[in-house]
Amino acid sequence: MTEIIKHLSPNQGPRRDGLRPSLVVIHYTAMQSTADALERLCDPAAEVSAHYLISGQGDIIQMVEEDQRAWHAGQGEWAGQDDINSRSIGIELDNKGTHPFSEPQIRALECLLRGIMDRWGIPPEGIIGHSDMAPGRKSDPGRHFDWARLARQGLAERANASALTATPTEEAFKAQAKNAGFTADVPIATLLSATRLRFSPWLSGPLCAEDMCFPAPLLPNGNKSPPEASPDQNRLTPQGSRR
Ligand SMILES: [Zn+2]
């Protein structure tokens, strides 16, 4: 595990209603440097923070203890739940949003995610982007963030290409997006931008069949329907390594 540097922020408080983290929200900082971002995330006047900040070199800085509530998510909802700050751990990646993420930074993120998921029993579907819970208002971690790479390692949900059908209706798209967690009430174009950022950043133009690649919904017993066979996933994610 990469060594974690502690630099605590005053911008934090207790989680409300005794909530435990069940989500991880990934952000980019959109600032000039890690030092600038750290200064802002620890500035009482800014009233923002996150649990972790990861530099482009892969250094992990912890600003808020995981059992405390950091101020990173703001207004929004996911899977019908609000006060995302009380339900999540926030990770900021030093990135301006206009360029790729570095390899050391993503490797540090993957290592950190494995630890968080283990400690709190968070499944892959609990790893989301800021734009997933605040569509239209936020666009981070943005189109350069490689969700598919996380998904291949069991660190995020896999898009489900086998669900592709004929060109969908807006109603069908909205219903499936809602099933997948996108429950915020936003116009269809805003929703489409958000789901594309997450699952198909190469798409543009009107709603199409490829937009229906949402992960398998929960079964009535609360489990996921089994994903399609993937030797790749089996190799990288040995059984029993993670809850
Ligand atoms: Zn953000």
C-alpha cells in the first residue's frame, strides 16, 4: 500500500444519522497544482474538503478520517438517496479536466479503492463519479477518466453491452438510467450527457442503442444478475479477495 500523508482539513464534521460510507465519489480538482488544491481543501473560508487527494505523481494525502463527513459532494442524489456527503468517501484527483490522468495516479487510486472497499464492505456499484450524482451541475471526473479500467478490476460497475437493443425510447432510457442509480430529476439531454460520461464517452448526437449499456440491475433478492463470463476479470480479481 502506498504510504498515506496526513494533512487534516478543518472542513469536516460527523456523518449524519449515524450513517456509514456506502459510496465512494471520484472527483478531479480542476486546479493548477496539488498544492493549490490542498490549500483550498483545507481553507475554512472555502468550506470544501475531501477524504483524499491524489497527486499526479501518485502521492495520497488524507485530509479527513474515513468515519467523518467531508464536504465534497454538495447538492445531488444517487439511487434515490441525498446527503451524499454522509454516505460517501470523497477522492479528489489532481487533474484539470482537460488531459489524461497519469499512470501512477490511477495506480494509487486503485490501491486506495481496494482498501476502502475492504474496510467498509462497499461493492463495485458503490464507486461513482461526481457527475453521476450531480448531472448537469458537475462533470468530474470527466471524459478522460477510465471507468472501464476500474470495472475490469472489480473496482466499479461494468457497462453491459449485451443489453443493447433497438434504438430506445426516451422513456426506456430514463427508466434504465434510474435503475442504474441516476435518479436526479434532470432534462433528458443532461441525463444523457451524464450517462455517456460514465459508460460511453465516445458517443455524441441523439439517444442511440449504445446508450442502453447500463450495468445489470439488482435482482429481487438484492444480488446482481451474473455478469457475462470474463476471463480477464477472473484473473485480475481473485475470488475472496474483496467483499
Ligand atoms: Zn467534484
